[in-house]
Amino acid sequence: MNMQQIRKALSTELKRLETQRINVRTAMKALGDLPVGRGQPSTSSVTIRRKPKFTRAGLERIAAAQRARWAKVKAARVGAVRK
């Protein structure tokens, strides 16, 4: 392939991609006005609520409580096996 053929091929590919981009944007615009799923508004008009972040101390308290719960479960299993 010489340079002219490469340029022509790239130009053709660019035109094809631009047409595709226009089609995708048109479809997105059409979908943006429609309800999503079970009659819910589209995500473009809904604000997304971020999850609250836990502090390190809060995470440590949660982890300690979970370890305590598992210790209780494991102790009950060991007690049941020994009987």
C-alpha cells in the first residue's frame, strides 16, 4: 500500500466512524427522554446519591462487632460438637 491508498482508507474509516458517532448520539438523545425500566425516570434526570464514607474508627467498630458475632457462632458450634 502506498501513502495515497493509506490516506484514502483512513479518510473512509473516519467518515464511517463519524456517521456511527452521530447515530449513537441520536439514539442516546432519544433514550434520554424515555423512562428506564419499570417506568422510572431516565438516569440523566436523576441525581445519584453517594454512599456515606465510614471513618477508620467506625470501620474498626463494625469489624470488632462482626468478629464478636462470628466468635459467638463458632463457640456455639464447638459446644454443640462436644456434647
